[in-house]
Amino acid sequence: MPDPAHNREVLAPTFKGRVLIIDDEADIRESLETLLEMEGYLIELAANAAEGIDRLDKGRYDLVLLDLMMPDRSGIEVLQDFRQRDAETPVILITAFGSVEVAVKALKAGANDYFSKPWDNEKLLIEIGNLIAKSRLERENTELKRALKERYSFPNIIGKSDRMQRVLDLVAQVAPSRATILITGETGTGKEVIAKAIHSHSARAGKAFVAVNSGSLPVELLESTLFGHVKGAFTSAFANQKGYFEVANGGTIFFDEIGTISAETQTKLLRVIQEKEFMPLGSNEVMKVDVRILAATNSDLRKLVEEGRFREDLYYRLNVINIALPPLRDRKDDIPLLVEHFFRKYCEENKRFQDAAGQPKLRFVAEAMQLLIDHNWPGNVRELENAIERAVVLASEENVPVDVLPDQILHASGMKVRRDESGRLPPDASLFEVVADFERKRIIEALEAATWSQTDAAESLRIPLSTLNQKIKRLDIVVRKSKKDSSNQ
Ligand SMILES: Nc1ncnc2c1ncn2[C@@H]1O[C@H](COP(=O)(O)OP(=O)(O)OP(=O)(O)O)[C@@H](O)[C@H]1O
Ligand SMILES: [Mg+2]
């Protein structure tokens, strides 16, 4: 016997969808089947409610045609039952008699439409086509939204570059687990930001996130800070003191600069990780805790292990999963986004250059943006953030000029004119420095000739007044007051 399903596909002009017909009358089933097959639908048939329910349980359909009156169960019941599990698949009810009550009942039970016998083939086909198209669109939309939400559910982390997207995918993947994670990256790459994101995307989000700066605490203090102490444990221990591990119970503890902890603390930390218990200083009672451990370092831990300065076993305990943050210079496509993000943050914080809707109005002139993109950012995102904060505070107009950038960026790009004490250029002056120096001399001459009226000087130099203003700032020209300009204002 030939496979009927296979036959249907061969006959079908273009496959339009899979439709289930549930009807107890054979001639109705057949006429619907013929009609729909000719249009390119793949049909399955059920001769009663029970069989229909069975097929709905097992298969997925693009649309269901359901008879209202069947001997075993009514179509309304089948529909109500089906809607408990599936709110999306469109269902059309076929009724023997079209009455308003039946229509209302059908729609209430979750039917998308109903047709009464004898139906109009043309209309039925149009409605089937529309319902399938609509439900596909809705499904695609929800999937798209979910995908978008999953990808960008880190509101404070900017990173569209492939490198950062890979990091964020990994963060999303490992955050819900209990795994210990070692976050590595140069200074300012966002290690703490990532640690917080891991915490807030885990089931521990409601509990404490405790960050320990291992580098800045003296050894003796580090231990009592971590594990707590009991009264009298050492001379200045006047009372019992909870340690970070106790505070973080149920939550996350983050060891920043883990490479700097002492050998002794390394041993104790290893014990906490392995046994999930510790003893406060001066106490002989063991405390049990449930704490997830994250650690970060900007030094090469593996090298410290090789040099015998970091315990190998602790290294492997911490480095269950490694998240390596790329330096900013390796993901330059994120720079414009970060600039926008920090403009928003600091315009808001300083209440400067915001429009009526609170949006930041500042933007860098193209030349300045190019410098930001070209810079190699040894201090990474933190360095960029500082540069933007400074620009927001110093800017005097919406278009931020080059001279508002920090010296180290201008120096690095050769855009800052170096001078010795008597104001002379160095012997290895760049072309930019020579040109800028000439420009400066020419502008001072023009200003002097115009008795320091900037309006007149701009006119004689044939440049707009705003350009002259920018140049005066950028070229460090000390202006003198002009009677003319001040009386004009
Ligand atoms: N992807 C990012 N999106 C937005 N802000 C970021 C991002 N990465 C870092 N920052 C910001 O940059 C600054 C430095 O980040 P963070 O303190 O996490 O860096 P770090 O790697 O821990 O640096 P260090 O090694 O010096 O401790 C913070 O103000 C942080 O908010
Ligand atoms: Mg840090």
C-alpha cells in the first residue's frame, strides 16, 4: 500500500500547513479533506472526539477544524480541554446550525472562528490561511522577543561586539549554577560588573553579594574580616564580629584581586571551598555556610602557581569556569555605545545637557570620536568612563571638541602640543605640533591686532567665532579682556 501521507505531499502544490479535521460524519471529513489538500495543506483525520483528543495530544498542527456535535463528546468540551494546554493553535468550529448562542459559546471556549454548514468554501479557505499566517507571526514574535530579552538582559553591561556577546552568553549560561568562577581581565575591563551580573542572574539574587578586596586588606585583618572573630580573639576584639562568609550565607562572595592573598589565607579559603565550613578566629566552633564563590584577578594566576606563590589546588578549585574579559582595544566597536551609555549616566548625574525628556544632548565632534576609537585604552572601560565624566563636566556646548579629552589621550595620539619651560617645541615635534604651534602664533597675532576682540579676530582670520573659541581653548591661549566684546554682550 502506498504511504498516503507521502502521496499527499507529492500532490500538494506548496505545503501550507498541517490541519487536523475532527468530525464524525465521513462525507464532511472527505469534502474538507479534498478542499484543503488541493490548496496544499497536509491533512489528518479523526472520526470522533476521543480520536481527535488523542491526535491533539501527540501531534502539532497549524490549525484544527472541529465539529461541534459529535456522539461521544461535544466540540466545545474538546476545545476547552485543548485550550488548557495550548492557547495558540487556531481552532475553527464547524456547527450544524448557526445561532448566536452557539457562536458566543464557541468563541468563549477559545475558538478563533466558527462556520455553519453548509459553509462557503472560498471564505473558509481565506479564513484558514489568515489564521495560520497570524499564529505563525505571533509565534515568531514571541520567540524573537524572548531571544532579544535573553541576549540583552544585562542592562548595565554594554557590549555588542562578538567578544562581549560571547562573554554574556557564557555569563547567562553559568549564572544559575553554583559553580565557582574565575573572572580574568586587565584592570577596568568590568570584572566586578560581571561578578554582580552572575549573582543577580542566579537564584541567590535576593541574598547578599559581598565583595572582598583582597588586595587592600592587611593579612591579619583579612582573616577576621572573612571568617569573623569571637570576643577576645585578639587584643582589639571587644565583641563577636560576623565575617563576610557568614554575611554572605545563601548569597555570593566575590574575591577581587585573588592573586594577592597570603599563603595562609589561601589554605583557609581552600578549606571553605572544599568543606563549606570554617572557624571564626578564636572560636573552636565550626560554622557551616552555603556561599557561592566568585574570584577575579588581573594578574596571571597560572604564572603565580608556577612561581609557587599561589596554591595549585586552590587555583583549580577557583578556575572551574573561566570568564576572560577582552581588553577594550580588542572590541573597539563597543566604544561608541559605551560613550553613549556614559553620556547618559553623567548628564543625568550632573544634570547637564539633557533635553526635556532627560536624554543626553552631548556628542563628540567626529575628530574627537575618532581619537577615542584610536586610543589603546590601557585602563579599559574605567579609563573611558573617566574621560566621559570629565567631558560632561567640562563641556561648554553640545558638540564636544577634542580639547575636552584628557591629556593622556591627546598625548598618545600626538594631538597635544608639548613645550619646554620657555614655550618652545621639542626637537622631535610632530607635524601636528608644528602646525598647531603656527596656528597658535597666528591667532595670538590676530587677537592682538584686534585689541583682543574675539569677534574682530575671527573676522580677520575668516573663521566662525565658535571655531576661534575652540581653538583658543585647545591651543592654551590665555585671552585678555576686550572692551569691545564685553560691551557687546
Ligand atoms: N561592559 C560594561 N558596560 C558598562 N560599564 C562597564 C562595563 N565594563 C566596565 N564598566 C564600568 O567600568 C568601571 C570599571 O569596571 P570594574 O570595576 O568592573 O572593572 P574591574 O575589571 O573590576 O577593574 P579592576 O581590575 O581595576 O578592579 C565601572 O565603573 C563599571 O561600571
Ligand atoms: Mg575590580
